[in-house]
Amino acid sequence: MAERTVKIEIKRQSSPDSSPHWDKFELPHRPGMNVISAMMEIAANPYTADGKETTPIAYDSNCLEEICGSCAMLINGKARMACTALVDKLDQPIKLEPLSKFPLVRDLSVDRSVLFENLKAVKAWVPIDGTYDLGPGERIFPQVQEERYPLSRCISCCCCMEVCPQFNESTGFVGAATIAQAQLFNEHPAGKVLKEERLHALMGDGGIQECGYAQNCVQACPKQLPLTKAISDVGRDVMVQAVKDAFTR
């Protein structure tokens, strides 16, 4: 009986300016394999399917349990996490490509720093700094915690931005992840002191008005965040803030 194998095709590029090409690999099948474990085997034995030695694949990964968000890539054309992409549930050959809307670093590794720049632009943090005792924080009812918890599960994988038709250089749209985090901190007892500043940031270029409500983000999100609800809530708050601004000038 022939040994069962896994066939993988990887789009490779040694630098942002070099020409892309595809390398084909064939690995022995093991029960429970995911895409990352297959990549590890290629790194340990970097030979293509036709026996040619090659360089190990460049890719990002860390936690291997869908928490860090770093191993997002295109798997058979779909933006998803490589750590939870089980080989047995994928059509072969498994085709791996880097996310297409972010600057390429090498092979499957891309620069997703635009997300963190966007988060800084909307001040997506709790504005408390220092080691001094501020006393007890505001109490939050369990029901409210349950409502807010889903938005806190964002892992900054950028899958929502990859699949968004509005996320591109011409619009400068900040993307669903940034808007959702702005909403999370707008509802936080301490974070809400910066709510107006966040809403003003989302009124500008690339802000909430760029969203076309395609809802691709909800389908792609590996953590099932309520992204369209967050976008709708922020859109409402932006409109209310705009009216307030008009009457306070």
C-alpha cells in the first residue's frame, strides 16, 4: 500500500522586488497535521517534490493555537489562520500564498504594521499610565461584561482587512478590526474618556464613511467578532458626535 502524502504548493518571493514563483512539496501524511506543522517539516527538510534543495519557507507563527494572529495567510485562496487549518479538511494540492493587501517581506511573511498604526490613530487603549494606586475601578455588571467580551477577542490577524473590498490604498480605510477596537474602548469605564477623540479620528479620511458593509469581515474573522454591529454602533456614535460638534462651534 502506497504511503499517504500531503501535496503543498507555496508561492515564494525572496524579496519585495523579486519575481514570484511556486515551489511544490510532498510530505508524508500524519494524523492531525495542520498547515503550520507541514511548514515545520519543510523547514527541517527543505527539498521540493522533485528533490531539489531549497531555502526554508519564511512565514510568521507563534502561539500555534489561534491566539497570536500571526500565521494568517491565504490557504487555497481563503484568508485564514494556518495553525487551525487542518490538512485533512483541505483540498490538495494545498496552495499557500501571502496576504495580498500588505507589503511583502518574504515568501508568506508580510508587514501588517498598518493595523497597529491605525490602532494608534484611534487611540485604542485605556489611558492609564503609572504605578501609582488609582483606587478601585468602576464596577461592571456581568451582563455588560458578556456584551463587551467578544470584541476583546480580536487577535490582530488582519483577515478582516484582507477580505474587505474597501481596504485598499485609494480609500485608506482603517478596516473593521480598528473600528471594533475603538468601540471596545469607547465602552470601557476608563477608556471612554477618549471617546470623542476616537470618533473624530474615525470621521476623517479612511474612517467609518469608507465602509461599504460588504460583511466579508464577519465571514473571515476566525474569532467570530460581531464586526458589523461594532461598525454600525460606531457609525451611529460618529453621526451623534458630528451633530454635537455642529451645535458647539
